[in-house]
Amino acid sequence: MEKVSGGFYWIDREVDGLDSPAAGGSMASPATELYVSEATLLERVRQGDCEAFYDLVHPCERGIFLAALAVLNNEADAEEVVQEAILKAFKNLARFRQQAKFSTWLTQITINEALMRVRRDRKHLFESLDEGRDSDNGVYAPREFPDWREIPSSALQRKELRQALLRALTSLPPKLKIVLVLRDIQSLSTAETAASLNITEATVKTRLLRARLQMRDALAPQFDGRWSRVRPKA
Amino acid sequence: VAMSIACEEVLQELSNYIDDEISPELREGIEQHLSWCRNCTITLDGTRNVLRLICDQRAFELPEGLSKRLYSKLQRHLAVQAR
């Protein structure tokens, strides 16, 4: 199932089968497709249709996993946190007032769970995501890459580019990484991102600019047509 | 007449420019600057390129079987609750 705009969900349980199309599933046949609103799904869950809860959660999986990964930097920990967040959301669904989108609410729960785990497990390494003292207030000077060449989207079929993107993302400081994930990967608004992280919108914007420029910087030196770590000598 | 803008200000507003969260006057000023400044144009194009890539569903692979494991965990939890 994919989430579509306007709070509507494209349900396709037959294909979902438990594996999303992105994970290798095939496209749905038209007969199995159905658009359902978030409100309808929530109502179904409240009436006891627990399967409907999975339909709400499934389109959020990518976003909440990457949000957890941004905080924790470890896939196994991120998966556990996502599982805990989903169960917590289910238990507390009565408290969800639909003032925000379900995906935003679930993201907030996931980030809180991830932060609690960092505080618990790696207290000495914990870096708060809140305002604190930002070392990133100054103007960031991007590196110059006069030979930057456009990387076409079709190149994402190549594993080495996907690995380079993941390396670039994980190389960002947590404060910047989580903002980039929420704004540019999960498409949260500036206000939603600020609320999720308990920071001001101005801080979201400052961090987003820096995160985007650093992502570009992190990818460009590797771009030699093969995204290898080492640039061949001219 | 569009305002005259330095590279530093263009970079400072690059994100807002990409997100279309700036005034029409500032947009015009930035676009005029971009018309002659190669460095800022390269930075903007590269940043947009990276954003296009990371927005793509294929950019970051989820761990294999993640959906299935999440669903199974939820089912187990619901089964326990139903008892």
C-alpha cells in the first residue's frame, strides 16, 4: 500500500502480502486497489479492525525507519525502536486527536523512542537534538566542484550510488541528519519538523540548509562516474 | 530593478529558494545573481540533484524483510491482547 496525497491511502492487501512493492512486490491489479482516507482507517481500528492499523502504519515504515536510523546510526537498533514505536502508537491510538497527520504523530513517537534509547544506552555519547548550543550558526561555505555532473535518477539502480548516498547521509551530524530525513525524505513541513524535534522553525531552516549543502559536498568528491571513494588521478 | 546580491546571501537563502519560501524580490535578485555566477549555479544544481536523488524511494533500501517482521510483531502483540 502506498500513501497518496490528501490523507488518502491506497490499500492493496493482496500485493502487500507483507512485502511492499519497493521490497520486490509486483504492481497491484486494478481490481485490488482501493483508496481509503486516514480517518476511515482510524475509525476501522477503533471499531476493532486491527488489520486497518497495519494499513495506516505500512506507508510510514520508510520514513520512521530512516528517522530512527538518523538518531541511532544502527540498523538493528532502529528496527527495534520502530517496532516499539508502532506498538506504542497502537496502545495510545485513543490519544491521537487527528490534529496532525498520523504519519507525523508516529514519527514523533519514533523519534522520542529513539532518543530515549540513546540516552539509556549511550548516555556519554548523547547529543541532544534540541536547540542547545549550535555550532552551525555561521555561514557554511560549500566546497567548489566545477566538474559536478548531474547524477540521473536512473543511476539509483546502481548499488554503489545507493551506498554512496547512505554514506553521505550517515556522515552528517545527528542534528542535521534528522532534519534532512524529516523534511526532504519524509516530506514533513518546516512547522511539523520543528514540532517533532522541539526546536524553532528558524533552527529547522538553518540546519536544513547546512544538511543539504553537506550532502552535496559528501557526494561530489565521490562522483567520478562510479561513485567510488577514491577519485582517479587525471 | 532586481536587488544586487552577494554569493554569501545566495548561499544563505539557497534552501529557501529551493523550497520557494522567499519573497518575489529576493527570488528575482537571486536569479539575476545566478545568471552570471557560476559557483552559485553549480552549488544550486548539485544540491537540487542530491535532493532529487534522496527523495526517490529507491535511494535508501530498508533492511530486507522489515515490513514482514513489523507486521508479525504487531500480529503477535494483537494475539496476546485478544487472549
